Amino acid sequence: MEPEPLYHLALAADWDAAVAAGSYTMSTVGRTLEEEGFIHLSRGRQIAATAARFYRNRRDVVLVTLDPARLAPEVREEPVGDDTFPHLYGPLDPAAAVAVTPLPLGADGVVVVPPGLGFEAGSR
């Protein structure tokens, strides 16, 4: 059985620059790996809430789907509020991405996450 994919929400320009450079070092919107200490990742069921909270009204968001087997730095599952999230402790090699999907902005200003990522539709 293959491991569940992990996901990272990124700004398109940051991801494009990382692909060109061969290394991605943004932790989250406006914060680097150096500043945060790790890169924020999500499980499928967590993406919609993360997008709504941190990427509202952004038209330049991409969803990076990652193969956990391709991640070289350590991934730790750590508590955040009432849940746990995967955190990547080092730069992200763009070669770990199996898909990069631009996310549209809904009329309500919330980024629209495609169905089928481990959450129920409408659970934003």
C-alpha cells in the first residue's frame, strides 16, 4: 500500500522560482523555512481549512501534491491546535512533487480545493 500523499499550498511565483532553483524554502505564505524552522504540509482533509485561513482572496495559489517517499528531509507529525500536521524539516526538492494544481478563487474569497483529497465536499 502506497503512503498517503502530502500537500503544500504555495504561491505560484514561489513554486516556479523553486523549480528553477531546484529547492523550495518557503514555509507558508510570507514565511521562509529559515524563519519558521520547517515547511508546513497538510493531509488531504486539512487543505480546505488551511486555504480558507491563510490564503483567502489569493488568486495565485497552487496545490503541490507530494510523494512522501521522495521527501529527503525528515517529516514530523506535530500537534497544532486539536489536530496534528506534517512538517518538513529542511528544503523541499521540487522533484518530490507529483502534481501542481492551480486553485481557483471562489466568489466568497476562499480558495476552491478539488474534491477527493480526503475531506467531505463543503467542509471548508
